[in-house]
Amino acid sequence: MKYLIDTTLRDGEQMAGVAFTPRQRITLAGMIAQSGVAEMEIGIPAMGEAEIENINDIVREHAGSCRFTVWARACETDLAAALRCKVEAIHLSVPVSQLHMQIVEMPKKVVLDKIATYVQRAKKEFAFVSVGLQDVARADNDFIINCITCAKEAGADRVRLADTVGLLDPFRTFEIFSRIASRVYAIELGFHAHNDLGLATANTLAAIRGGATCADVTVNGLGERAGNAPLAEVVVGLKKLHSIDCNISCKRLKLLSAAVEEMSGVALPVNKPLVGKNVFAHESGVHVNAMLCDKRAYEPFAPEEIGNTRSIVVGRHSGSSSVVHYFRQRGILLTRSQARDILALAQQKAVQEDKPLWRCLDELSV
């Protein structure tokens, strides 16, 4: 069974300028859990007292709705802070690329020692322990395997590979997970994608096809820099392209997206895949004419499936079919010939008076 881990309240909130209030975090946790997400990463205890208190409030208010996880580095202070949280799962992060290991002055042997030590200690306190490997795109493949084997032997339930700065592509992602899945058994494999090159969704789908059991997502793709893999895109991509159902309610995706947009203050582009305002809007005359005959002509699936709506927009590229539809919605029936005549007049008026076409149509109909 494949499942998704929502990290909107952890990595999503690490997006520059995003800061949910404690009450918003509780509200969003409830909405995300109601969507059917199996696991939610809800914070970093080492941030301090306020973070720990809010994590515990989330768990208290939404107990039993999904698995709640906290993020920590594999070190004494982070584990101590995590132990004060009422969660059942912990994610322990270690660097695995030479660059990241040098930054924190942690050679390979120390990384392996930390994995073994802190997984064993965490397993005594938490029902589920995940180990995160940072910057796998720039890491040695054999060392990645060694880290996974070490985590497994120490008792970890999952190892999550993080493309920390978004340097993987779908081909390499699939190759990495296929190779690991064929060499390491009896442990879950997860994936955490970043969108620096716009490939987070594609890489996530590739990871799951390659052998990953689960993957991280955020609502609207919030996250560090260019963000993470968007929940809606991964859910619908898995379902429509690979027939993989993660038991997440697609009909809640638009509502959840709108709530996060409002609370985060990060406006969505109108053409944001799946949840954007215009992704089911049609203006081109050729497209509208076909859509009025069969709605499947220029839509991959019905917008109602994800809680979005369809619209036909009149504009510079509109044809007579759009005009007939526009006036029919207003209780006025036009022949195709009448629509062509009105459209020609409206287009001329729009150019001369520098007005939107729809306004000119309204004025001509009076």
C-alpha cells in the first residue's frame, strides 16, 4: 500500500515569509487529516516551547485521525525535545552527501554511528521511527545503501531519501529507488522532493514507481525555496497515470488548497495545475466549440472530481459558440449567425474603446 506524508506544517511552513498561527496550524491539521492523509509531519520540537506546545495541541485535538510525526536531527538536544511531544512517530535526519557532512563536520563513520545510536534510543520511546538521508542527489550510492542497512539493523521502520536541493530528475530517481528496492528488503522507503527545477511531482511519481512506499507532499507545494511536491498533483498523478489510490479524498483538494492559500498568504498562480482558478477555464473558439459537444475534448478529467469548477470565458480568442453559450446563460437565445454578427461588433468595440470583450457584449445586448 502506497501512502503520502503531508509536511505542510513542517517543511511547508519553512517557506520564506510563511508563518501559521497556532490556531491555524490546528485547523489545517484537521483539514489535512480529513482529506485522508495517512501521516502528517507537524513540527520541529527543537524550535522551542511554543512549538512543542502547539504540536501537543494538534495531537490532542485530532488524536487518532492519522499518524503524527515530528522532525529532529540525530542528536541529543533534538531527541530530548521530541520526547516531550505526544506523538507516536519521529523522523531523524542525517546528512549523507560529502558537502553536507563537511558542513556539520560529520564523517561517514559518525553518520553511521548516529543512525545506529539514535534509532535504537528512539525505538524505546516511539512506535514508529523514520530516518531521513539529506541530499541523496549528491551522495555516494554505496554510502546510501550502507545508511539504509544501518538504519534497518538498528530497528528503523522507514528510511526517507531527500532530494534536498531538487537536483534529481525522474529517470535518476526511478533508477535510485529501483536499485535500492532490489538490494534492501523489509524496510519502508520514502521520498522527499524539492521543486528547484520544477520536477518535484515527476520525481515523486518516479520514486513510487521505482519502489518507494511513501512520499512527502505539501498543500500547494509550499516549502523551502521553490517548495515541495504539491499534494494535489501527486494524488491525482498517481491515481490517473498509475492507478495508485492513496485513499485521499480528491474532492477536498480544492477546498484545502484555498484554505492554505488564505492562511499562508501565498497566492496561487491562476494556472496552478489542478487547483488554479483558470485550469478548467476555456476561451479559444475551437476549444469551446469542442467542449460544448463533449467535455472530455480539452479536459483530462472533470473538475468536479477535485472540487474545482469549469468556466467558459469570452475574450479575444472566443468564437460564436462561446457567444451563444454566454447569452444562453443570461436567458437570451441566439442563432449561430446572430452570434457571429454580435461577436464582430463586440470585437470592434473592444478595440476602439479598450474594454474587455465581455463588457462590450453586455453593452450590445442592452
